Amino acid sequence: MMKIKLFSIAMILILLSACAKESKPSTASQKHNDISSELKVIMHELNMVIYDRYDSELDKDNTRRRGAMKLGTSVKDISIQIQKIQIHKDLKKQDPVLFKKYAKELYNRGDTIYNQAYNYELDKLDNSYKNIQKTCKTCHKEFRKKKK
Ligand code: HEC
């Protein structure tokens, strides 16, 4: 009795998984959308990291220092994700090598701000923060299409 029950549950599961596969077409455009939305999700994360966590006006040095360290760590993590992303066909430029170069530059700038914060070089943080934003802008200028 028990065996039959288990068997039918197994059958249902197999059938369900077959259906799930069928209802998910992996056409080229589907794939393209995935890559595009993946990049967008990462970019939103990056945006939050950049604009929420670093406050140059904060006069509490320790808070600033820890904020900059967190920011550096997150920027590095996200840069690694960006380096793995395949650029999609709607971008302004189709140059994966250049794209990766900017992603690596972002990583290095994240590393710089982290190390400066770690070493209490707080007077350097604002400049490094601006350099991170420069990298965002440079890559956007090359790869992002203008909003219609
Ligand atoms: C290696 C290149 C590169 C770097 C570096 C980069 N971006 Fe982007 N970003 C892109 C591309 C390409 C798009 C357009 C994505 C699309 O339309 O699919 C984009 C889009 C965005 C968007 C809009 C997402 C949307 O929903 O359309 C935001 C916000 C953003 N980036 C923030 C940032 C911030 C903040 C930084 C710097 C900390 C940064 N980006 C660094 C390549 C980059």
C-alpha cells in the first residue's frame, strides 16, 4: 500500500518537472532578457551601495571609516559579479574586453577605498569615493544607451 502511494507521488513529481521544463522556453530573446535584467538587478544593488552607505558629511570618523570599508567590500563583490556578466546586444557597444576592464577598475577602486579606510587614511576617502563614481560614469558612457 505504502509503496503504491510513494510510486504515485514520484510519478506526479516527474510529470510536474516535465511540465515546468516545457513552460520555460530558452529562446534567444528569453536569454537576452535574463542577461539584461541580471545586469539591471546588479546595477540597482550597486546604486544602493554607492548612494546609501557612504556619507561624507558624517563627522563621526569611525562611522565614516566603517561605512567606507563596507562600501569597498560591496563594490568589490559586485564588480566580480559584473565581470562574469555577458554583455547583451542592446548595449551601445559590443566590447566584452573593455566592459571587463571597467568592471576590474571598479574592483580596484573598491579595494583602494577599503584599504584607506582600514588604514585610517580618512582624508583620502572622499576622493576615492568620487573616483568610484567616475568609473560608473565612464562605463555608462560607453555601454549604456541613452534613455529614449
Ligand atoms: C562595467 C561597466 C559598468 C560599470 C563599472 C557600472 N555600470 Fe551601471 N550600468 C552598466 C550598463 C551596461 C547598464 C545598462 C544596463 C541595461 O540597460 O541592461 C548600467 C545601468 C545602470 C543603472 C540603471 C539600471 C536600470 O534599471 O536600467 C544604474 C542605477 C547603474 N548602472 C548604477 C551604477 C553605479 C552606481 C555604478 C558605479 C558604482 C555603476 N553602475 C557602474 C554598466 C556599468
